[in-house]
Amino acid sequence: MKKLLRLLFTAGLLALVVPFATNASASEKKDADEKDAPKGSIRPEGKLKTADLAALARIPFSDALKTALAAAPGVVVKAELEVEDGNLQFSFEIVGADKKTAEVEIDAGNGKVLAVDKDDKD
């Protein structure tokens, strides 16, 4: 009987501890990802509407587009102004002549390339 109670007690403790351990590791991974992500020049906080984001951008869309196409030549299939990893950025999805997709992130404050992620799976 004592063994059964210990087993039940241990199982109960594990049921309480495991979800917190999982959440902590997910939180730590998110923090590590944000630390590794490039820092943009505009870092808005809180919930903002699309119109608010456009008002915060310091460079025009056309300049961001030119920079993105210089970084990854091709055809733009998607473009948006967004907050990602805390940065206000223009994000472009570009399909190159080789039919591979690249995502190019341009800082909406200074027009610098934050990242170019090429998808080799296409």
C-alpha cells in the first residue's frame, strides 16, 4: 500500500512539474531566438494597427523593394510591413530564376538588410 501511495504521489508531482519544465524550455528557446535575431532601428511595443506601422516606417516601400531585389533577385510574390522579432521591417518573399524562394527582411527605419532566408526545399 505504501509503494502504491509513493507511486501515485510521484506521478502527481511529475504531472505538475513537467508542464512547467516544457514551458520554461520553450520560453528559453524564444529568448535565445530573439537574442540571435538582428536588431532593427525601430522596435515598436504593444499592439499596433497596420496604419500605425506605416506611420512609423522611415523609408518608403519602393526603397525597401529595391534593396530586397538587390539581395535576392527574382519576382516578388508577397510583401508586407510587419513587426517580427521586435523589429519593424518590410518582409519580401521572392522567387528566383532557379524557382527557389527567399525571404528578405529590410529594416523599415534605415533600409538595411536584416536577413535573407533562402528556402532550398522548393
